[in-house]
Amino acid sequence: MEQKDARRIQQELAKPFAPEDLEWRLQQTEENGKWGLAIPYVTNRAIMARLDDVVGVDGWYNDYRPWHGTGKKEAQICGISIRFPEQGFITKWDGAEDSDIEPIKGGLSDSMKRAAVQWGIGRCLYGMDAIFVDVEKRGRSWIIKKTERPKLDKAYTDYLDKLKLTPAPAGGVQSTLTPKQTKEAPISAPAPDPNPAPAPVQSMPQPETDGSAGIYTVIAARPENCPNSTTHVLLERAGEEQLHAFAMGERPELVAGTQITGVKLSMRQQDTVVYYILEDYRIVFPQNQAA
């Protein structure tokens, strides 16, 4: 890879991202859930792709360290090191508190985003105002309605137009965040249905079931030490890969070997991490299980 001076590296790292390489989070929600304020972040996959493109896969690395502060949460700090022709590797650090769900992973992800800003990656987003959006309730939290995405993308591109900036081509990272769809296999069927119903086409498929679609088995479960009590469950259904889900509150009934039906799952995404919220289920008692 050709050598670049510090100025050129800085300019290439700071190029605005395509709308597809951004995610939006709620900064504030109106008390009654009528609206919220959304702010943009660069996804970690887009940050990694930018570093690979600008300095090469062997021209940078990251390093994490736990940070034990005096606040309510612990934090992670991330250092991103970039190699320069004359000076060798130079590191810039920043940190973030652990998140409520998948605490350490969330802290690692957010700390890398902040360290990237130290290098100018996504720094132009800091000048953008929060955008009013419609929200909806999901469990105990509020989320941005999917129908708001075009509005948010336009607000971002309008912001770049005012700055006379042109976004870089999309890195194609969003497609890698969408899990592959799988066909549902009946639990008791000796062979797959020769005429299965077509899977619904969705941009972000959500594996929701009504109980007749199958039974999940709990492989493992453990409580998470979060501000809001959460139970982390590893689930498996016949013919499908295992998945990680989170149930709000303490769930002593969810132990290894327990079978559940009437399962309702909603998919969530935090950068490179895809996980599910276990919103509803029913325990399958031994007398109701198939022999």
C-alpha cells in the first residue's frame, strides 16, 4: 500500500460517511412517548472499513482497557493506533460507560466510536442538530419508528450539502448486519415439509412465533448485572441456530432444559451485535410435551 503523509491520512479519515453507514439513537424522549430526538453515530463496521481503506489492514489496531470509575457504571476505554511513515504507531484514546444490555460489549463498541472521533472519523456529525422523530414502545424502552429512516437520511444529506461536503460511497456494511433467513422446521415432523410457506421478505427479519411454529429449549440462562434486572438466555429450536435473548427482570423458571412455546422475539441491533428481546412465552410442562 502506498505511503501517505499525516495530512493526507487525516483528510481521508475525516471524509463524511454515506447515510447507510450511520445508525440513529434516541437522545431524548418526550414523557408520553409522542416524539423523540435522534442523533447519528457511525457504525463500528464502517469505522473499521474506513481504517482498512485509508491505512491498510496492517496499518492500525485497537486496544481496550477496563476503567473503574466512581460512577454508577464501569467503563471501557479504547485506543486506536495508526502507523505513520516517520513516527511509527501513534495511539489516541477515549472511553464510554458500559451499556444496559450486553454491558461490556456495549461499552467496547461505544468507546471505539469515541476513539475514532479523536482521529477525525465521523467528527463532522458533532455539528448536526438532533432530529425530531416519531417513536414507539418496545418493551420498557422507546425506539425510533422504522418509517423515520428516510427522513433521517435526508436530514443528514441536507446537512452535508450546507457544509458543501460529499459523502464517501457506502461501505456496504448494512447488508452484513442482516442475518440470513432460515426456513422453519416443524419440531415433530420426520422430514422437512416439501411445500414450506415462503419466508416473509423483510429488511430486518424478526423471528416471531405464535406457539404453533415450534418449541424453544433453554440451553443456558444467567442474570445480568445491569441497572435494570435482565436475564440472558441462550435458546435453541430444532433446525435452527442458537440465539441469544434477553428477558426483562429475574426469570427463575428459565433454566437449562426448560422448553417454552408461544415465543415472541424482537430483534435489536447494536453495531456489530445482534440480539433479541424475549417479550413473551409459555412454559411447556412435561405432561404437555410430545412423547
